[in-house]
Amino acid sequence: MDGNDSAGNEPIKGEVMEIHTVPGQDDNPLHGFCVSLPADGGRPVKLTGTNPHEFIPVLKEASVAWLNFQVRDIKKDAEIIAMSLGFSSSLVPTILSEYLAAYEDRDNELGLMLPAVTVDEFEVHSNPILILIRKDLILTIHDEKVDRLIRFSRYADAFMRKIKTNIIQQDKLTIILTRIIDVNINRNFDHLRKIQVRGDELSKILMDPMTPRDMIAPEIYNMKHALISYLDTLWATLDVVNSLRHGDAELMTDSQKLLARVGILSDDVNRHIALSEHMSTVLATGLEVLQSIYNNQLQVLNNRLALVVGWLTLLGTAVMVPNTLATIFSSPAYDLTIQDRGWFTVLMILSTIISTWIAYRWVNKKGLLRVE
């Protein structure tokens, strides 16, 4: 027997209930998923829907629940969803007004915003994940670009089943929240590999001597900017995790064992930051080496051109000086005859030797004949 029969009866205790989106509502921008632990025990209740009000009956019967909504416009839809589920109207605008991440504790409700990173080549995009918490509900809201929580929802009921029913409410909320944050942190770190792969491809491109030189500087800047943007999201995440760890929120646990899980999340982010900074150093060093090689190649080319210029100077001097003298003395003003052939030949030879020697001394002094 199904957990939700055609008569609309209550779900049978111990069954997993699934409510799917009504056919013909595919244009609805809201896609919700909920998994809850019944207050009277039993297996988790699992639902899907397109309207926050569809989940209210199940939430009333739950001791704790996780509800996730995927929306098209988080700035417009998140506030409506939150208010429909009993959160204050100012909570969502307050945390959305922050940069990358936010932490807002109001005693009876808690609001978080975490960055969900996606990477396209060297373009790092940060999409917000809103996490709203009250005494019996954790609500997450994100846009359609973020799929990590959708993937996690596939086995969320198995995770919820492991939560003991006899622990206090704050412990249940903390266990679910740390798992959601852990999923986001790990998926963010996966995208660092894309930056690393793209950086390796850039290094290969720069090794090609035929690579257009006008693309080198922009590509190096894009890679460094991507790493800086990625590190920015990690630091923002760390701020939120540390706020959870030391903020003493009323909705969070006081159990040292569970708080240690939050500490582990903080350690994970710190480790990711260290690895990212190390990768940044390695890639930057490699690119600087390639840039040095490129500069050396330019220097060698410049030296060769200088050598050519030096020899052309010598050859030009050796030709132009005697040619100039010959032009001058061929003028009718000097009226040279066949008898002047001897001393004129000596003059031409000496002028060529002396002018070439002077030109050589000057070119050599300028270093145009030395190849380094």
C-alpha cells in the first residue's frame, strides 16, 4: 500500500511518502524537496512539490525536517518562501545584503548564507545558498545553477534515519546543518581541480613559441584572479563556520561532541585554503618561470639583432666612406689626372681602414658585437 492513497488519507506510519510535482506545472519556478522525521518515530517522510504550502501538513507532524527549494530568482522567491513557512520577513533581505556569506542569529531563528562555487575555465561564480533554521525546520534555498543539495537529497532519508529520536532538538538541527555545510564545502573544493587543470593547459600553451604574445598577460591575470576569487569564497565560508562554532546560537547544540563536528568543518576549510594557496604558489611560480624563459628568448633575439646591426654598421662604414671620397674627388673642382692615381688609391685604402677601425671601436664599445 502506498504512503499516500487516492483518498488523501494520512501517510501510513513507517512508510516513506513521496508526492511528485503535478503534471502540467513544469513552468513553476519552484521545485521543493522535503525529508522529515515524524514526531512519533518511524521512518523519514520524503516529499517533493512546487509550493511551500504543500509541505506544511508534513512539517506540523515532524520533530525535525529539512526542506530544500530550487528557485529561478533567489532575491525574489526566497523571501516569499521563507515567510510562507513562518520565518520573519526581514531575515532573508538581511542575509542577502551581505557579501558572499552571512550569519544572522535572532534567538528563535537563525539565518546563514554560504557561497556555492562553480568554475567555467577561469570564471569563478559564487551562487548563494540560504539556510534558514527554526526549532523544527532547516530550510535551504538556492538557484537553479546549484545542484549539490539536489544530489544530496537523493539519499537524505537514509541520512535522517541515522539520527536518534531520543536526542534533544538542538542536537538534531546541528547534525543536519553540519551535514549540509559539509556537502557544500566539499563540492566547492571539487571546483578547485578545474582551475588546476585549466592552469596546466595554460602552461602548455605558453610553452609553445608560436603562442600570440598579446594573449599571455590576460591569461595569466585571469588565472590569478580565479584563484583569488576562489580563496575569497573559502574565507567567507570560514567566517560563517566560525560564527556557528563560537556564536552560541540558541538553536544550536551545546554538546561538545557535536560542536567538534563544526570544528572539523572549520579545519576542513582551513586545509582547503592552505591547499589553494599552495596551488596558487605552484602555478604562479611555474608561470613566472615560463615568463622568464620567454623574456630570455626575447633577450637572445635582441642580442642577435644587435649583432646584425653592428656588422651592418661596419659594412656600411667600409663602403660609404671611400664612396663619399670618390664622389668628392671626382668633382671638376679637383681636376684629377692619371698621374694622381697612386696617392688617390692610397687615400682610398687608408680611409677605408681607418673609418672601419673607428666604426669597429664604437660598435664594440656599445656591446653590439657581443652575444650573451
